[in-house]
Amino acid sequence: MAIENYCFCELAPLYVLDLLSDSKRLWVEQQLQEFPELAEELAYYYTAATAIPYGVPVVAMATDLKDRLFALLELAPVESHQPINQNQSENVQRSLTAVRAQDIQWQPHLVPGVEIAILHTDNVKREVVGILRAQKGVHYPLHRHAIGEEIYMLEGDLIIGSEVYGTFDYIRSTPGSSHAPYTKGGCMFLFRTSMDDEY
């Protein structure tokens, strides 16, 4: 079918269901850029598509489905779960590690104006999880991530490149990436990173 014969109303439902070829998908996206009002029509198709699973009758799952899947994957079957008794509940409690707010131990960092509190260290994975807090105007040195880094902002601002991140923002840096973040007003965030980052 030639491009001039494409019709948005025919292709939009297929676009929503991800059933279009690359050329037709690109055509739909170009139409959305040229005619923003089409986004409303596309939204109706998305609404209809999300309702499809709720319109089919409920079918009971086969009782041997898990066993068949494990057999196909050549895995040993998992023991069925039994109700939790008091002893199991106590075992679960012993398997947890928690750091209470009042037990957080802040340590000065090599960077002036920065303190960190280490919450967990995994020497096998070479990972560390902790909280960092920085005073106003702190510039963190350029560093390269060995395995990537995850940051969850708790308060304040953190500037990486031209982006400003604030409370509840999540930032994930890929392995091998590097940056030199800084804060204008001060910040605090949870981090997970490698012990092998290069500074």
C-alpha cells in the first residue's frame, strides 16, 4: 500500500497493539507530530486496548501447569508453599537486615562538605548501598562507574550535566559512564554503586 493511501483511523488501532511494520509505525508517529489533535483519537484506541483482557471469560488455570513448565525448562519442581507457622515467621525475622534511622552512622567523606552512611556492603558483588548528604555548593569529583550507579533523591537538588534532580527522582547511570555532579542548595540521596568506581 502506498503512503498516500494510508489512513490514520485504520492504522491507529494496529499501532496501539504494536502490529505495524516500521514504515507504517513511523508514518503514524509523523501524523501525530503534524496533527497533534490525533493524539486524542489515539488515546481512545489505547483505552479500548487496555479493556480487551477484561472482556474475555475467566479460564481456570490447569492444575499441572507449573509442573509442565518446569518440565519444559528442565528444572526441578519447587515445593508447594505451606501456611507460615510461628517458627517460620521467626526465621523470616532473623533473615532480615535493618538499619533503623536512629542507628545510622554518618562518616565524613573525602570530599569536604559530604557525609555518607553505609547501609550495606556486598564484598562478593563489590557493591555498596548507603546514604550521601552534601552541603550547599558541594562539587563531587569526576568519577567513572564500574557497574553503574543508582540514586534515589531524598531531598535537595543534584545537578548532573544540564539536568537538575530533586526529591523522589530516581537516577541510574550505566556501567562505564562518568559524571561530576554538584548541588546548589544541598542534598541527600540513597545510592547503590560499585566499590571499584574510578575517581
